Amino acid sequence: MPKPQGATTKERLFFAAIEVFAQKGFKEATVREICERARAANINSINYYFGSKAGLYRAILDNMFAAHASYEKNDNVPGTPLDRLKAFVISYCAMLYSGGDIARNITKIFVAEMARPSAGLGQLVEKHTKPQTLTFMETVRELLGPKVSEDTVRDTSISIGSQILYYSYAWPVFSRVFPDHPGMAAYHEKLADHIIRFSLGGIEATRQYYEKKKD
């Protein structure tokens, strides 16, 4: 979600709100501070473009939840299960870790939303997260084979996603345990490569286990 050059007032408000919500949370963020950071003199501009502070927050969440779906609409995404898995991991790592301050602030908002869900979270999950998750599970199911249970397909899919998300949640602790780590902006491609190798090994072991297991 790069900040555009020559941004409009609406875009400046949107990106300023990301900073303020990330730093202060929704409750403590004020319309006045968002407008000041956006260089929007009229404090009614948020109401004009987004309806309210809550409407602006919902717009950020909607954009955040929709972001990863964009790769699925790309006609260049390969069609084999293996290549779809690779595309998922690579694009997800890039989305979370290569976006600089904006991506870090969005991650802070996401973590806060998970801790204290807003009223609109359920609608966003139904609109974005659920269909994306079910699509990814289809890829994992193809790789695991027909003898694997639905619970195993789900748990395997969550295991892969959790490897990607770990650093976004745990970075304040992780970076203190490993102070020489280069940082995720420089490391996300290596992380994606590791997750792909590690996950494929786990998928293969799981597939073989169920193929050998007696009914």
C-alpha cells in the first residue's frame, strides 16, 4: 500500500490516520490530529470523505484485509498447487515486510484489532479473510492428497500462515533476542524461501503418514 505522489486530501487523510491509529489506537486518536498530519485545515474533511472517524478506521481495515487478495486476481499466478503455494508465501511476506513504515503501522493496527475487535470485524472476515482462506486451503488440500482429513488441511494451512505472521507479532521480543538480525525488509525473501521449503517438507511427511495409515 504505497503512499501516492501528489496525494489528494482524501489520500492524505487516509495515510495520516494509519500513522495516528497505529501510534495511539482508535479510541485515543483524534480527528484534529489526523487532519493536522494530513495538512487538511478543515476538521470536517474526515466527515466529508469517510463519514466519521469510525468510517475512516473501517476504510483502513477494509483496505488492509483486501490487500492480499490482489495476487489471486493476477492472471500471471501459476496454476499448479505447488506454484500457487509459492506465490502465496512470497506475496504475503512481501506485503507484510517490504512496505516500510506504512506496512509496520498497518501491522500495529491489525494486532490491536485482533486484541480488541471492532464491530465491523465479522463483516470484513466474511468479505475478505474467509474466501481467501478457503481458496488457500484448496491449494493445500491438493498438495496433501485425498486421504487427509479436513482438520489436517485446516491445521496445515494455519501452520503455513503462522510462520509468515510470527515476525509481525513478535518483532519487539524477537529483535531483542536476536539483535544482529538484519530486519524483515532485508530478510523477507529469505524467510519466504525457508517457509516454502519447511512447509513442503511438512506437507510431504503428512501426506505419506496418511497414505500409510490404515483405515
